[in-house]
Amino acid sequence: MEAFSYSISHDLRAPLRGIIGFTTMLDEKYGNELDDEARRIITVIKSNTLRMGSLIDDLLSFSRMGRQDIIKGNIPINNLVKEVITDLAGTDHNIYFNIQSLPDGYGDINTLRRYG
């Protein structure tokens, strides 16, 4: 597991740093000379590279989960949904929820909160 974590954090992040670095240099040096489509492509490359970095972070977190004890039990799904709605209420999104009564679930509540 240590080798896996090292490989993920080092071997996959190094190319991403290179991609971000080179696209930033390209943008800084030639940005004024690029047309709108070329600037859009640079933005897409940077955005997707940052997203890949986030996916790597999630994968590392998931791999660490295997080292934690899973404690299964009854999960009041209605309460869990209310927590999610409360968290979303602090965002700029204008969302309407129509939630019906949900049955309880069974599993590890901490895993659901972290990765759900």
C-alpha cells in the first residue's frame, strides 16, 4: 500500500505539474498572440489537469480508508440527507428539494459522509 501511495502521489503528480507549468508559460509568453480558441484550449487543459489532481487526492484518501476500521450500523438516511441539504444551503446554488421519507440504511456512516 505504501508503494501504491508513493506511486500515486509522486509518479502521477509530476506530469501534472509539468502540464500546468508549460501551459502557464505558454499562456504568459504567447497569450496576447493567441486567438480566442487557443486561449480556450489552454484554459481547458489547465482545468482538466487541476481536476486530475483532485481525482488523485480522492484516490489517495480512498486508499487510506482501507487502514481505518469500518463500523457498520443503522444509518438514519433522512438525517443524512438533511445534513447534505444544510451543507448545500451555504453555497450560491439555488436548489429546491422535495424529499420524501426515506428508509434507514446500514453501513459505515463516516464513510458515507466522507465519500458519499
